[in-house]
Amino acid sequence: QVQFVESGGGLVQPGGSLRLSCAGSGFSLSDEIMTWHRQAPGKTREWVATLFPGGATFYTDSVKGRFTVSRDDAKNTMYLQMSSLNAEDTALYYCQIQGSTTWGQGTQVTVSS
């Protein structure tokens, strides 16, 4: 059974950094196109980043240069390193296998002074 467990969220001041984790089970992350998404209060869920099995990465414009997605195959875990955070990054962050209907519980990121 495919499952994701997101973690690493929290409260951070503007300009700060966080690293989110997405631990997968029931499948191998390295075989899949993996994505990060986020949903801010009152808004629809939006795509943030994609990590391909070969290592290629893509980001939505608003996070380019600030966010970096990576993977640890030994831990079957994907990461989202976030820096220069601002209030607009406040959201519930999710990981997913591209195109699947399975979602984890998400991890909350709140950027506030």
C-alpha cells in the first residue's frame, strides 16, 4: 500500500529556512516522478516542485531559487529545502506520486514574525 508521511513543518520567521521530508512506503521513490504541492488557507492546492527519477527538478516560479527538492534513496525519502521564506509560503505542504490520488496528511508551514 502506497503511503506518504510528510514532516518538518513548523513556525518560522520571514527570511528563515525549513526542510520538509516525505517518507514513502509501499513503493520506491527513486522509480517515480515525485511532486510537492501546497495549499494555503482559502486557496486551492498548487504544485510547487517535481523531482524526476533521473534527478531533474522543476519548480513553480514563486519558489525558484529559494526551494530545492532532493531525494535520499537509502531512506526512501524526498526533501524540500526551503529558504528565504515569506508569508506567502504559509501553507499545508504535501508530497505525491505524480498523477496518483494518494495524499499524505501534509505538514504545516507557517511563516510569521
